[in-house]
Amino acid sequence: HFTQPADLMPTVAGWFGVSVDVGDGRSLLPLLRGEPVEWRDAVVSALTLDGRSERAIRTDEWAYLLPGPSPDDEAREPMLFRKPDD
């Protein structure tokens, strides 16, 4: 299952019996208990490192990486990967 950093707070809070609303964050406790639950079909992530940024969308079958502008104006092409083949 796809998880996101926002899932951590609701998971820890739920472990202690507290309910919190963190936007898109979901408690992972049902997954840990093996309960059948509707879950995310995809995740979106972003990374900025050394002035370079990148966005990504990931599903079970695909990963799409979209580079942003870099400080040295080096053009980078978007990349599409078919999972798990690539």
C-alpha cells in the first residue's frame, strides 16, 4: 500500500486512542492489523535537493518523474517508468 509522511501522526495518535485530522493523512493501524480497507491508488511526492526540484506520481503500474528547473538551467526531461519492469 502507498503511504505518505502525513500518515505518521494519525497512526501514532490512533495507537494512543486519540483522533486527529491531518488533511490527507490516514492511520496505518487498519493495515497493520490486516483489515481490508480502501486505500490510495497513487501517491504524489516532491523533492528539492541542491537547488534541483522534482515531482513524482506513482501508481502500482507507473512512475512519472517531472523535473523542475535547476539552478544551472540544465534541461532535464520528464521520465515515465512502467513498474515493476523499469
